[in-house]
Amino acid sequence: MQEACLGVHDTSCYRHCIAIVPSLSALRIRRPYMSENINDNTTQNMEGAPPQMPLAVNLQYTKDLSFEVPAGASIFATLRAAPQISVNIDVQANRLEEEQPVYEVALAVRAEAAEPPAEEGGKAGRTVFIAELTYAAIVTLGNAPQELVEPILLVEVPRLIFPYVRSIISDVTRDGGFPPVVLQPIDFVALWQAKRAQQFPEPAGEA
């Protein structure tokens, strides 16, 4: 079950399942490169192509990162089964300049592992580890229509920076002495649409 509460100016979060699998290499996002010397045929073929997204990623950076093993070394001696891991993800978008369409989009992840319960359906045991990451991008929107600002900031930008978030979480949990936690792909579109439906529900009695 996923909980979504995305908003351009409001803190948002939802719970998403993860899997423990061998570490994956970091995915690299490259901006499209176009040579200045384009022949006429190529130019003609591009005339029918859809317009490029009015988005420029100025920079990406790790805003905050922490890893904690509250029980210390004793957890390695007593852990007998794979821990139960819950992941919370929070998306925030804030405008940085009033006169310019420059925004900071932050994707925050908190992965917390706990000892499995002694009995099925019982209470989870001690906390095994807590990994927290906030990864941000500074972006500039071009002449984007107002109706596209929210989906660009809350769908497209998180989608672009998510591979970096997944790689960092995987690396920090592995370097912390545990099997790497690799986040499963996230459907940011579905989550954004769910939030929109919550904000603007259909009046009762209407189809």
C-alpha cells in the first residue's frame, strides 16, 4: 500500500517497497547533445518531432546523508534472518528566485531496517540500521505553461535524479556492512495523479 502526498510547496511522502539485491552501478543521466553542424535532411526530419521539455538541470548534489547502526556491533552477532526494511520517500519543490523560474527539487529517502519478529505477526525487534538521504537538483524552467510546472517538478525531475538516489542508498547500506538496499522503480506519474485526485475529488453523485 502506497501513501502519496505530493505538493509543489508542501512536504510530501509515500511508502514504497524495496528489494535487497546485488548492488547496481550508478546510472548516468546525460543531457542531449546536438552538433552545430546539422545537415538539411536532419533538420527537416526534426521539424515533425515533439518540442523539447522546457527544463534545464543546473546542478545536482547530495544535500544530506547519514547512516546509523543504533545497536552497534552486537547487531551483527544476534541478527539471524534478513531484516524487515521500510522505505519512506519525500518529494519537495521550492522556488528559489521570485523573478526567475529557478527551483530546488529535493528527493529524500529514509530506509529503516528492523529485526524480524520472533513469531509471525509479532512485533518487530531492534532497529538494525537507518539510512537517510536527501538528494537535490537545481532546475530552471523555460517558457513552461503553468499547468506543466507541477508535473515537471514533481514527476520529471524526481524521475531524472532517482537513479542517483538509488545508487547512493545501495552504496551506503553495503558500505555499512549489510546487503545493499536497491530501491525498486517508482511510478511518479501515478503518485502525482493520486495526489491530484485527493486534492480535487469529484463531487458526490457525479460520474
